[in-house]
Amino acid sequence: MNKGWKLLIAAALLLSAAALLLISAACSEQGTAPAQTSEPSVESQQSRLDAIKARGHVVCASNNSIPGFGYVDEGGNNVGFDIDLCRAVAAAVLGDASAIEIIPVHATEMGATIQSGDVDMLVRTVTRSSSRDAKWGNFAYTMYYDGQGFMIRKSEGISSALDLRNAAVCVTQGTTTELNLQDFSKLYDMNIQALTFEKTDAAVEAYRAGQCDAFTTDHSGLYAYKSSLPQSDSHVVLPETISEEPLAPVVPHGDEGWTDVVNIVMAIIIYAEAYGVTSQNVPDALTGNTKVDRLFGLAGSYGQETLGISPTAAQDVIRSVGNYAEIYHRSLGDNGIGLPRGDNSRNALWSAAPCDDCPKGGQIYAAPLR
Ligand SMILES: N[C@@H](CCC(=O)N[C@@H](CS)C(=O)NCC(=O)O)C(=O)O
């Protein structure tokens, strides 16, 4: 074969290979596109709210071993501050606060659980942070402002977290606590040795058994676990708070309507306290106070129709679960683990301030319901 023919054949082969490549690329593009069906599946059409209404209960990932926040009472019931937030959502969307299913999850399971979309809400002493916001789901209003601290044996004779140089500290894995401890140790060059445990119960047990000099978690958790230790008076919580831990419910990404519903239920709880309405005095007839009448579905609207909840959802929520103060005191305050709230603590209502621009009051706040 002469040189000219060889070149011609090579060019022809190249052209047909290119054509094949083009065809296969076009085919694979078609192949990766979502399959076209004559009707989209019910699942893809159905909002989470519709799915919950059809299912008949709200599924919350929570906790069953943290006194005050999520635990099992003597009667075998899931109770606590976080559980009440789940009950409030069930009351708002189904008219029945008991229509809940609690799935206990450990700290290391929190992210994957809410990312899976298999639960309607994650509500278990979860701190909101920017990377969790981006990766895990949508955070609702902060319902408890916490911060990380340390518990030590009184016999250690130290009075400040800055005295924990070279100390062994017990901590739960997969928490903001673990990361804050590293930051704190680095910042003050303290050489703290972290002993990590998958379950907080195991971290507390190791601390109790003397394997660690200190135990660290959110302040609320320190008080809760301290009360469960034998001779609890021989342990002390150090005064420092080393981090911000705004605790809030989380809902899966991808359903804005559902995020709105959960946020508005949190707002209902907060505004009922601000308006002085408790589980004992929920109005079912006009009161003449326009804000109260709107909240309880007696006149006007705060968007219930658009949200897909009953106009009188707030009546169901407050009658069955109570306002923020009632929920707080039942589980965290005097009737619970004894965490003081106080008018000027961060967990007081913003409206506890004596005037609109006073630097007092608390940070429990929600956008106006109207
Ligand atoms: N707020 C922190 C800490 C959450 C946390 O670990 N809380 C402890 C109790 S204070 C807990 O849930 N322990 C139960 C468990 O072992 O799963 C976070 O969101 O990472």
C-alpha cells in the first residue's frame, strides 16, 4: 500500500472512532438523566407534612438517657425538654401530642440520621454550627442557649478550668464538645489528654471510676449527670464556659415548607409565654387582644393555611404541651434537673427586658407571628 492510501485509511478510522465516541457520549448523557416516567412518583410529589399526616405520627430522633432533655420515666414514657418539642410539633400538625415515635440516637449518629431523611426531626441537645447547617439539615430557632464546661472532683482542689494543665478529660465522641476541648487546650497550651467515648454514660462512668481528672460537656449536661452521680456533692462544675452551644431542632434539607412548620411551632411556644397564655388558660373564644386572638386562630392569621396546619394549631400545642416556661420548668427548672432560668439569663424571653432597647432580658426569641 502506498503512503497516500495509508493516510486515507488512518483518517477514515479516526473519523469513525470519533463518531462512535460522540454517539456513546450522547447515549451516556441520556442514560444519566432521571428516568422519565409518565407520572412522577407519589414520594417525589409528597411533602413531608403530607407524609406525616398520612403516616399519623411524627418521627423524632432524640435521646433516652439525658436527664432533663430526653429520658425514659418510671412509667416507661419518653419525656424531657427535647421530647416536648417533638410532642408540640405532633400537636400542631396532627392535633395529638402523643402521636410521636422517638428513635434514640447517640452523638456519633446525629449527622447521618438527619441526612438520611428517615426522621422528621432531630431534637437532642444538638448544637447549631455552620458546618452542621451546611451538611446536616435546617436548624430551627434556638430553644436553649448552652455552653461547654467542666466537672471535677472537689478533692482535686482546683477552682478554674485553666488549672487543668496536663489533665485527662473524659468526653463524648462526635460532639462539638470534643472539638472545643482541642481548641481550648491549644489556645492556652494546656496539653489536655482527651479520653473519648462513644456514649456519654461511658464517659461519665470512666470519670466516676477515676480514669479522668475531669468530665466535659454542655453545662446543662454537667448538671444533669452530676445529679446522677453517687455523692453528687463531692463533684463541682468549674465556672468557665469555653464555647457557644445554641441547641436547636434540626429538620432534613430539601423541604422548606416543613422547616417553616417546625419553626412556627417553636414560635408558638415562645409567643404563648410572651402573651401570658399557659396550658391552663388557652382561649377558645375571642379575647379582644388581637395578638392572642391571632395566635390561637380566633381572628386573623399568621399563615396557617399556607403552612398546611389547622387554624387552631396553637390551641392544641399549648393545651397539651404548655408554653416555653412550662416546658422549661417541667424538665430543666425547679420540677426537673434544677437549672435556674432567671429574668436576665440567656434562656429568658427577649421580652423579659424592661424596655425595648435595654441590654437585659434573654435571647429566647422568634420572628413575629402574623
Ligand atoms: N451539644 C453538643 C453535645 C451533645 C451531646 O453529646 N450531648 C450528650 C449529653 S450532654 C449526649 O447526647 N449524650 C448521649 C449519648 O451518649 O449519646 C453537640 O451537639 O455536639
